[in-house]
Amino acid sequence: MGSFSEGFQGTLTPVPAQAPPWLMHPGAHGLLTVAIADSSVVPVPLTGSSDLILLWSVARNGNPWLLAATIVSGSTLGGFSRWELGKVGG
């Protein structure tokens, strides 16, 4: 009788080689961009996408303090831009 994991071999496909590097290694710049977009008027299809990218980046040996400060800054900038747009009457 085979092991439990033998039944799942081949069901997960690897990430294609054509995936852009910013998607695989977003870093602080990519996290800042996603956090701004997630908190502004731009609809991001996945709720909590910036949180997922933060977890992914920290799990891949990113600096947790730098990435946490980046995501807080991006969320603040995105929320501020939406607030300013609302003040103008948009």
C-alpha cells in the first residue's frame, strides 16, 4: 500500500517560468504598490491581498519590520488618497 502523499502527486502544478519576477518576489516596492491600491479606489479582486503578500514575503525570509512598516505606509497613503478624493466631492 502506498503512502498518503502518492495520491496527490501531479495534482499541483508548478508556477510557470513566464511568471514575472515582481509577482514571485514582490519585496517592499511591490508590497507598497499593492497596499496603496488595496486601500484606495482601485478595486483589488482578492480581499486581503496585501496581507497575503506580506505573509508570503516574510515567509520567504523578508525583513518583517520593514515589510510591516511598508504595508502600514501603503495602506495609510491609499486611505488618505480616498479621503482627499471624498473631500473634493468625488
